[in-house]
Amino acid sequence: MRVSGFGREYAGSKISEVLGICIVDQEGCIAFANASLLALWGYDLSEVVGVPVTRLWLSPEEGQDCIDLALSTGQWTGTVAARRRDATSFSSRIALSTVRDPGTADVWLLLSCIEAGVERGASVASYPDSGLEAAVAAMPARFMDPAAIDPAIDDSLEDLGRACEACRVYLALFNGPRTHLGATHEWCRTGQVPLRGELRTLLKGDPPGWAVRVLDGETVIVDGGSGRPDRVERELLERHGATAALMIPLRLHGAVVGFVGCDLDSGGARFGGDDVALLSAAVHIIAGALDRKQSEYVFRESEGLYQVVLDAITDTVTVVDTHLTVLLANDAFIAWCEDLGLETDVVGKDLFTVVPFLPPATRQLYERVVRTGRPLTSERSLSSGDRKMVLREMRIPIIEHGEVARVVTVGRDVTAQKELEDLKSKAYSQIERNMEQFALLADHIRNPLQAIMGRAELLDDAETREKIRLQVQRINGIIDQLDERWGESRKLSTFWRKYS
């Protein structure tokens, strides 16, 4: 359930309104927190790094619930009861958004404090930021639509550049052999010469030192702070019209394919540790978006063929990514949605938005498939309005680069089959009860016959006595035949139950 859209949260506000920000690793522990957030909560950075982020909540259980919502929907915004270091509490409006590391597929979280108010006693001050924290926090919402990734990168680079007072921020990618480098996206301040579209040749045998370090996955800073720049580094700064340059590697599937560069041109300007950490988080967000777009492109290259095959299947078939976004659906699934009065434009939407009556256990089934990489079959009852149905589904993982990238779900509505099985079961049970009652009835008939026969033996009229004896024998013979048929029916009933 999405409480509110992260993008809408920022739509009517200035990005400088973010009061604090922290980055949470895949284990749920704080990896970084800026000075403003630390001041709000009353901690030093050394006291929170490596600590579960739920410590920031008054109730850790409530914190875990918020995190679970963010992990399941991609983003969450709401007001929580926060707990300071001195155990006092205050209300805080926070936004959580997920960031996927394309190198390891780990999911990190970005926590932004939007508003803070007094709840118990102590006052809460506002700590102005440079805006870099807010610029990073606003990025995930831009990358929700893979079709708009290019303008999203351009807007994000501009926000990052203005926030850290840079003269240029750009995304540069290496070619396959790593012999050329070109800027694909760029923001530069007025008066700077754009580098976008230029292709720079890197000497294959003797590439620049900074390029080798970037390709090795190292964040490179060229500013003279650690010694006088060498000739190649000075040429880089002169070419960019900068006094300091920062290059943060960008990885896809674990390999460095480029970097995000940031240039400063003011005298004595340096990159601080907090700025580098936040810009690294921004690079992760961009890399994750590029990774998703690349995966969807590869998948959709064969989409036409997949669609023809899937539409020939009478069972419902859907393909979702690990965020449960519908990538593909066959005609049978669309027809099923239409029959239930659901939306039929399903591709690109969250599965739980498309089928809102799915129970929470469904998400756990998908998470299990993604976690284990094994197919999983399930059968469950669902309700949509007044209609009840039974679905039998098989979830099959699609594995890429050693990780589950998508899940194919084949579903079948077995409601009619289950109803027929229930009717059969009830019918068999009723037949068995009837046969048991019939067996008792036969015994109940035999007992009076013995009494009648005994009474007849006392009669003096031999002719009458013989007539009664013959009729009793006749009735006993009929009952014996019924007993024989009862035994055969019993065997037939057992056979039906076993093989029908």
C-alpha cells in the first residue's frame, strides 16, 4: 500500500526544505547521516554508523513497518514518532525511498526528514543545508518511469550541480574496449564550454592514471589537496575549466562502465567527505535506473515473440520484475481482469495496483521465489466484491547474472473445479451414509421376520403356517440380494473416491 507518492511530496515544496538525510545499507543499518539529521536526533556520526536505523523511531516495531512498506512499494512518506539520543521524542515527517545497487542487487534506503515538530518538551531547531541532501532525496521519484530516464538524469545533474556549487556535473561512459570516453549527459554553468557529445580517445596501452583508478572502482579527486596534480591531471582540469574534479565510478552488473564527474572552479574549493558520500548515493540511484532500463530493453527485444507465445496459452501469464512491476501479460490475464472489472492497461504498473484484492501473503510468495531462485506453486481463495474464486499459480524465476531478475506467474482459475470436487465429496459422503442406513434397515427388517416366524410355528393350522413360512423366506431372499448389492456398491464407492 503506497501511503503517498514521494514525487508528489516534493512537487509543491522547495528542495531546501529537507531537514536531514541518512543512507541505510542492505542490512538495515545506518551507513551515513548528515550533520542536520544528527543534530535533530542528538547523535554523533560515530554513534549511529552501523546501528539499525529503527533506533531513530520511538518504537522500533513501527520503524520496521515503515521500512517494510518502503521496500515493498519502492517509497513511503508519513509522520512518525522519533526518538532522540536523550530518550525524548518528537514528531517527524520522513520520506523513505529504495536505491538498488546494480553491482550487487542489494537494496539500500534513503531516509529524508522533511519536517520536524515538538511532541514532548524539547524544541527542535531547523538546520539549513546546502541543498545537496534534498537534491539526492528528490532523485528516486524522477526515475520511476524508465521511458523518462534521460530527462531525469539531466534534471538530477542540474540539481546536484547547483546544490554543491559546481561549474559542471556530467555522466561519462566508456566504450566496450575502454579505449574511448564520452559524456552522454551534462549540466554546466553559463560560461562553461559543454563537453556533452565529445568523444575522448584513451590510449589503450597507457591510459591516464585517473582513468585507470576509476576503472578499478576508485573514487578519484583531483584538486591538489593530496599533492600537486601531474601533467595529465592538470590537462584534465584545464580542459574542464576547473580547479577541482571529482569522479565517482558507475557500475552495471558489477563492472565499471563510466563515472559521474563533478567540477569546481572557485579558488580553494574542495570536496568534503559528506558531499562525496551523498554524490556517491546519487550515482547509485542513476546506476540502478540505467540497469533497470537496460534489463527492460533486452527483455523487450524479444517481447513480440514472447507475446505471441503467451497469448496462445489459455492460462493467465504475467511477467513481473523484482519490484513486482508488470512487464508483460497475456490475453488470458487481460480477459480475466476485464471479467472482474479491473483495469486492463496493466504493463508498467505495480501488480498490487492491477489486482488490488491480492492478500499480503502473495508478496511473501514472490519474495521467497526471488530469495531462493526456485519455482513455487500455490493455491488460495480470493474475493473480489461478491465474487469468490480459487486460483492455482506457479511462479517461475528468470535468473540473469546469477540473480533473479523477473518472475513468470502462470495462473489458473480452478473455482469451478473446486466446486465440482466439493459436490462430488458431498455426494460420496451422502451415498455412504445412505448405504449405512440401508444396512441397518435390513437388520431391522430381519428381526421382526424372525418374530413372525416364531409366532407362526405356534399355529395349529398347518396350511397357514406353511404360507407364512414361505413368505418369510421370500422376504429373506430379497434382503440377501440387497445385502449383496450393498457390498458391491461399497466397493464401487471406494473406487470412485480413489480414481475420480
